[in-house]
Amino acid sequence: MNRSPAAGKAVQVLSIIAAAAIATLCLWSTGVFDPWELKTWDWRIRAQAKKGAATEDVCLILVDQASLDWGKNEFGWSWPWPREVFAKIIDHCSRQGVKALALDLLFFEPSFYGVEDDRALGKSIADSGAAACAMFLRKHDGEKSDWPVDLTGWNFRIDGVGGWFQSHNPGGVQYPRASFPIPEVTRSAAILCNVHQNPDSDGVYRRIKLFNRFSGRDIPSLGLGALFASDPETPMKIVQDQFMAGGHKIPLDSEGNVILRYRGPSGTHRIYNAANIIRTEMEMLMGHAEAGAETADLKNKYVFIGLSAPGLMDLRSSPVGGAYPGAEIHATMLDNLLSDDFVRETGLFFLVGSVLASSAAGAISSFLFSSSVAIMLYGLILMGLPLAAGLGMYAAGFMIPIVASEASCIISILASLAVNYAVEGRQKRFIKSAFSQYLSPAVIEQLIQQPDRLKLGGERRLLTIFFSDLKGFTSISEGLEPEELTTLLNNYLTAMTDIIIEERGTVDKYEGDAIIAFWNAPTDIEDHCERCVRAALRCQRRLAELRPVFYDRIGKEMHMRIGVNTGPAVVGNFGSNMKFDYTMLGDSVNLAARLEGTGKEFGLFTLVSEFTRNEIKEKFAYREVARIVVMGRREAVTIFEPMFFEDYDSRKIVYRQFEKGLAHFYKGSFDDAVDCFKAIADDDPAAEAYIDKCRELMEKPVEGFDGAWVMTRK
């Protein structure tokens, strides 16, 4: 049973969808897209980074290079500073009424300055009453593998964590070893928090573990610990894949990670210089209460104390900057928690669905368009959709796959182009095989009379050249069976060729639906310009007569574009010793071909160059269409639309109005030109084209405009 063209197209589209989707998912499974996908994450994060509802509630005190230099110059402090210095920072935060402190500082070894230094730090931490301090969980080399026996009263607990572990079996949450801070810090802290976090595969920190497990206990990250330190009664639990911290809901992935929504580059959260904090505390201790005005904003804030000096090794690579303080990553996590706007990653089902959708959107181009150029333009537009969707979904709190969607789109578009090329190529080969042996009777007669011309070589002659092509032929041909297409082309080409032969033209060749012919070779024809133009006008009239007949057969109207030019060309036999064609070469030939294509720009079907029109001004009526610069030429060429006199008279008012608009256009008076063209735009496609061109030139003026219309396509 013969399959209908529509059914064949449907099978073609479905095949492309399946092939593109399978190829994309196979590539995705190898991880080849991962580095690129992570880069798109960074792009989305940077593009939409902005402050959240709680950004102003989180701030940092950082030991930067300026603080190190100040300590060295004023007090001779080398790094690490005496712990009494950090005690002063903590005391000042307590004095100013902070909500909680989060110390992203490792106090694993006793102070170089003696036990009293450690005790001073421990006392300040204890007096603050709400300090989350750092411990370090490790896979190897940690000093402890069990919970310290003297660390009692640990009351941080996550309800439901056991069930979550059983259902997900996360590999990166449980740690076998740990390093704890010195006893003075351990006993004084409201909570100990794991500050060890791992970046993504490219070294960028885009997500953070919300909690870890060690020796049967739940250990929060520093940001979560700061929330707990501010209110130890905050209930913590996991319900399915949601972590509940009081009234806050946090989406978890299968490894216990949360995706961070960065607010902007480092400094988006307010940063206080550690040296300034220390100076302020010293001044207040000396009785200068007014000094505290500079840090009054610390009241009721979550304060993270950390390092940002390059030599202190706590700068991290983030999507919003390559030198991002580690403490600010933890601060971002708490900001997201308080703002309730964490980003969640979509799952496998969404990935498969988006790949199928992108594959379908690309594959349907082979059904919608017959032109390869149209398919490519459609593909370029289509490739922007995953990017737009990625931005939109990120704003809504979802990180969707972009690269896989882009890949499936590209694969399906390339497959559509390949199929389109194969189908169109098969049709073209069929057409060429049917007509490749066709020769003009004039050429045959010339060869009979002069057999010695059956050799390679040519001569330079003045020719009038004719190029024609059917509008939308590919879409017409794809809807027909080969036999139907052959019959249609035979009827059309026969009707047009008869007229060309009657006017003593030589048919050079047929290229599918295109006819290429010339006059004044191989025999001399004195009135070759007149005959060629008349043949063009007669062909248009004949096609108009046949149009209803063809419409009844194929359900589409057939229109033909013709370009005519007169000029010198080399004409003769070209090819090999075994096979050659009698044809023509030269710039004049190229110009005729460009004029046929130029008709698309103006919505006109017959155009002649000034070189042809100047030879036979009085034989036909003309209207000037444009001065154009075609691809491959530097000089502008004036082109005309020829017609029989009676056709001109029937539309004289339209053409005279067009002339007025054209005069304004040549002078660069685009507003006046638009006014003239608007009056006839409904009746004249060329006027409509000029309106668009005028507006384009008004928006993007061309320096030294001389009235020429530069063609950007063949």
C-alpha cells in the first residue's frame, strides 16, 4: 500500500525525534555534558543574582589583608593572631546584640600564647551564648573516630534522618573521622558545625551539604548551626526530601546537598573589616561609647567571622567570583534558608521530557519547511528557547538542564537538514536525469552544419540572458509522487520552452524547475534584447493562463520569477573531452541570475537590468524599481519591471505614485517616501518592500547613502 506524503512526513519526523532523543540521552549518560551544564548554571546564577528577603540579616566580619597589615604594624601580631584578639571581636558582637555568631575559624591546636589565651577565647564564646563554632569532618586523618566522652549535652537532632538515610543511602554524608576544636572552644560553643565542604567537579562551590553524620550524631553545616545557635529550640526534621527547620522548608538532593542561590559577588552581604571591629571594641573599653555607632547595625544580625586575606587559604571559587570567602558561602546558605528561596534541581523525568520536547521541536522543522536556510534559521531561534526557559525556571527556583535540550535540538535540526537534503537531492537528480540531454534545436542545427564545433572551447559574444525559477518549488515537489512531479514539470517546461524557442532563444539547461536560456548565440540575432524580454512577458502570461489548471492538480498556485540581463559573456562547449555542454560563463550571466533572485526582495516576478532596457526603450513599457548592488558586484545597477503597454496603462496611477516615492527614497527623504508608498502598499508589493526598507534605514542610517539598495542574499 502506498503511503501518503503526509504519512511519510509523520514517520520522518517521528524517526528524527527518536534518533535525536536517544543520541542525546546516551551522550548525557556518559557525563559529557556535565562541564558545560555547570557553566550554564553559573551563567544563570550571575544573570539573576539579587538580594533576598533576609540578605540584610546576614553579615560578615573578615580578616582581610588590610587587617593583617594593621595587626602587624600596630601590635607586631604575626599569623595566627592571639586568640584574645578574636575574643575581642566576639565580645564586641555580643555587646552590639547580634542574634548569633558563626565562627568559620579552626582552633584545633592550643594557642602559641599560652593557656590563658585559649581561656579568654572560650570565655568570650561562652558569654556570647549563641556561637556556632567550626569542627572538621574527614574521610581520613581525623584525630578522632568516636564522639569525645567529655562532650556531653549535645542536643542537635534531626527527626526522620534515619528513614531518609535508608531510602537514599547517601555516600557523602557519613564521615568516619573528625577534628574537634580545643576543649575551651568545644565546651563553650552553642553548637559545633562541620565546615568541610566539597566543590563540584570543576572546583566551583555551587551547593553545600546541609548536615553530616559522625559517630551516630547529626552535625549541621555552619549556616544551619547559626540558625540553631540563635534558637536551640528550633525543630529540625526531614519529611521525604524536604528539610524542615522551624517554619523553613529546604529542598535536599539524594546526597543531602542544597543548591545555593548566590546573591551577587563577594560583598553583597555587608562585610566588616576585622581591624575596625577590634579598634572599635578597644575604644569602647576605654570609655568611648560613641565609637560603637559604626557597628550598631550588627544588632539582631547573624554574623559570620572568617578569613579573606589571600594568604590565609580560605578563598573559594564560586559562580559569582573566583575569590569568594569560605565564610560567605556559609552565609549565603543561611541567607537562602531564612529567605526560603533555595534552588532545586529537576529530576530524570524532567530531563527526558525536555529532551523529547526539544527533539520534537527541531524535528518538526522538516515538516514545516522545505528550505535548508529556513530550517537553519528556525533552528537558531529554537536554540534560544532552552536558554530562556533556564532563566525563567531559575527565577522560579528550579535548575533545569539546558545543554541536553540544546544538544537534542541541534541533533534534530541537523538530522532534519540531512533528510531535507536527501529528499530534495533525490528529486533534483530525478529531474536532471529526465532533461539533461535536452538541447536547443538551434544548437543541434549548428552542430549538423559545423561538426568541427564538437570540441571544447568558446567565444566572447554579446548575449541577452534569461533566468527563471518557480516560487516555492521545493514545497510543491515534496507533496507529489515522482510520476506526478514529472508530468507537472513536463507540462510547465514545455509551455515555457515553446515560447523561448519561438522567440529564437537557446535553452542552456534546466535545473529542476529553473530554465536558463540566452539569445544571440550560437547564431546572430539582431533583435535579441527585444526577443528575450518579449519571451519573458509571454511566459508570464502563459503561466497565468495555466495557473488554474495547475491549481486543480496540485492545490497550489504556481508563480515564476524571471531575471534578464544583456552583456558580454563567453559562450561555447565546456566540459571534458568525453562529455561537454554548450553553455555560457561570465559576470553578465551572474547578474541575470541575481536579478531572478532579487524579485523575491520586491515581490515582483520579472526584472530586467538597465543594460537590457537601454537597448529597447521604445519596445515595451517599464517602471524603474531600484538601484541595487548585488552580491559579487560593486557598482549599482538600475533595474526595471518590463510590461506590455496595455498592462502599464491599466495601473498607471499606481506606477506614477511609486515613481514619486522612489524619487524621495533616492534623495534619502525616507519619511516622504513612506507617505508615498503607503498610498499604494495594498496594490503594490514593491511599495510595501520599500516601506520596510525606509524604516530600516531610519533606524540604522547608512553614512553617505546614495539611493542604492544593497542585496544581502543571492
